[in-house]
Amino acid sequence: MSRNANFIDKLREARLRPTKQRVKICELLFNREKTFHFTINDLVKKISEDLNEKISLATVYNTVHAFVKKGYLKEIAINSDKSYFDTNTSTHHHFYDEDTHELIDCEQNNIDSINIKNNITGKKINSVEVLIKVASDNQNHN
């Protein structure tokens, strides 16, 4: 089966019509060897550069969120108005570089096990994922 056919299947499974632009979104997201972290605006810019044409922010937004809902992407909220998306949907931790605005995978073996001492009544913990925010140390050490 061709890659495009796989992308078309993925789009249909997410209940999206497989337009040229959506197939391009799939290609950018899923035709890669390494994990890809991105914001919606990053993706719009990359698609516009690759296609050499404008793509609707709404098309990208709706496609990405349909993929999140289907489990093809994971959303990582950095703060109340900034989210990144990750093509690696497994449970894992991240560093967020506040200087470069880059989201970086943190290997599981770099964090000791986390001991949760309390839980919400009537709920079970599905996963624990840590977001570690880092920034340059610009303090003068005298």
C-alpha cells in the first residue's frame, strides 16, 4: 500500500475528507523517523513553505484536533494559551525550554519513579507525565 493510501486511511479513520492539504499534513506529521513536536502555528508555516501556498489555520487546527481525538497525536499544554502536539503518543516526559520555546523528550530513565500520595476519590490514575520547564541560568555568581 502506498504512503498516500495510508494517509488517506488515517484521515478517513479520523472522519476527515482526504484533501490534498490534509494528506500533506499527514505526510509532515507521520512520514518521519523521529518524534515531532509542534504548535499549530509551526505546522501552518511549515505546510505553507512546503506547498508554496497558503493553508487555512482552521484546516490545520481541525485536522490536528481530529488526530488528537483519534489518538494519533498527543497534546501537551505548556500553559493556558500554548499547546504543543507530539507524534509520540506513548506515556513519556518532556523538557520545555522557555528560551527557545522547544519541547524535548525526556527519557524515562532520567526520572526516578514518582510516588503519588493522594488521588481524587473515585478516580484511577491513567498515567503520570512530567513537564520540566528549563531556562538559561543568567544569574551572576560572585
